[in-house]
Amino acid sequence: MSALTDHYDALRSEFDYDDPAVGVGGLDAGVVDRAFAATTDEDALRAADSGDAETLFVASAGLTGTPHVGTLAQMFAAERFHEAGFDAQFLLADYEKYAGSGRDLDVVRDLAAAYEAFLDALGFDGRVRTQYGDRDVMHTAFRLGPHVDLEETPTFDVEPTDWVERVRAAYDSDREPIADATGSTDLGSRLAELLCLADFVHPTLADGYDRTVFVLGVDEHALVQYNAHFLADAPFDAAFEGLFTRMVPGLDGYPKMAKTIPGSAITMDLSPDRVRSLVRDADDARDPAASTVYQMMALASDYDGDRLAELEAACEHGGEAWDAAVAEYADFLAGLAAEWPEH
């Protein structure tokens, strides 16, 4: 069993998360099972599927750099829910990086514009929203202000898994600072947290949705826990749940792909030929749960559940069928990289 599989099992156990192996609208259970590791409430997915609740699915990206395949996973998740018949939104968390990290605002805004153009090139037809451009959500942030105490950050008495320890070690040893991030103040950090909280609350508080499902990488699951804690005493019925995507194992032995760890990720600013080469070189595991290539296929592709099941079997057995699948996916991912507007 892979370190990631152990991590998913531990997370579901420690936080009482559900295993989201259900169909949701036109998104079949085979895709949901292979793309998502956990959800805070499987019943929320069933309610969305049945039409009992007007649900918005929101995926997002923090703008610390060029998107890698893990970021693509969030984009494809949003697109999958949109194609399944749901309202879906992709949120570009740009203002948080300015307020919380002191990033240069022009740099972050240019990066947001590149993300928007890339999502358009990928054919995403849902709404793309930036924090910078949505003053209504900032209005909600001020509305929340008198009712939340961001100083009371919750702590979780949870034993870190082997995968979490490896992630921490990778960031401690190899993380590179962002050149234009000059740091922030306590106020700036609190404003970033408040804006994140408003992102979670706004769809039900102001946009008329019954529930929001936030699609996050499983490494960011605590955001849902934090925001639920901050709103515990607020006089609002902020109905949101979390749906957590599986992780893409990193290159060169890294536990995950990360924008700030050089060499860990396949990023969209690489040349298509380089992307093809990296995909071929990443094919080093016959266990689909530990295979970087298979996890990329499950998370960042248009494959349906039946095709993913075929690819899972091919990964386990290796041979010509798997080699052909890897080559096909390498071409697909190279084609996506060619769409990145800053080439």
C-alpha cells in the first residue's frame, strides 16, 4: 500500500470524512472514486445529484506560480462538474497572495490573467472568478468581521502520517522563496484569512445557493475545518462542504508536485517536448496508487470511469498497452502545455 493510500485512510478516520465513491449528476462513480480521496459529507453530494439542494462546486488555485499537473487536477475537477450539469466556478486566489505574502500586485494580476486565458483555452465554460475583481465578496468579508475571531485558530490532535512528514521535510529542505514576496503584516495575514472565509460563505449568504462544495487538494482539507471553526458562532447559515482530490506524486521522489519546490512538478510553462519526456520518465511504478502517471491520468484528463479502469489494469501489468497509454497521455499533456499563454 502506498504512503498516499495510507494517508487517505488515516484522514478519513481521523476527521470522520466519507469515501466519495458515488455518482454525481453526469459524473460517474468510477471517476469520482479515482479522482477524489474524501469528502466531508457524502450526503451533500447525493443531495446535489438529486436536485434537493442548489449546489455550487468551487475549485481554486493559489497564485504562487505557473500551474502544474496538480493544479490542472483542480481545473479538470471544475470542468467535470460543469459538464455533469452543475454550476461550477474556478476561483483564482490572487488578492490573498498580495495581502498575506506581500507579492507584487502587478505580478499577481498578470499571473491571474494568464490563468484565465489558460482556462479559456482548455475549454472551461464555468465562471472564472478572481478575488481582486469581486468586490461583492469583499463586502461579505466586512459583513463577517464582527462575528469571527481569527485569533482562535483551531488545533488538531492528529498524528502526522508518513506522507505528511515527507511533505514537511521537502518544504523545509528544498522550498524556494518567491522572489517578489516581501512578507506581510499580521493585519495583512488576517485580511487574507478573512477573504478566504468570505469566499466560502458568499455563495450561500449572497448568491442564493443552498450549499457550496469546495473542491480542494487533500493537502488543503484543513481549510474547511478552519473556516467551519471560525463561523461556529456567526449568525449565518453558511452551508459548505469539502470534496478533496487525490494527490499527484511528485517527480524525483518528492511526495507531491509543488510550485515552490524546483524539480518536483510538470509545469505548463515547459516546452511540449520537455513535458513528453518528463511523463515518460515518471513512469516508474506498477501500483496505480503510487504511479505518478496513472494519478495524473485520473486527475487531469477527459477519461471516463471505464477508461480509467482499463488504464488502472494496464498500469498494473505494464507492457505494450501501458506504454501506448503513457505515450498518448504524454501527447495530451504536452498539448495542454502548448496552450499556456506565457510561452
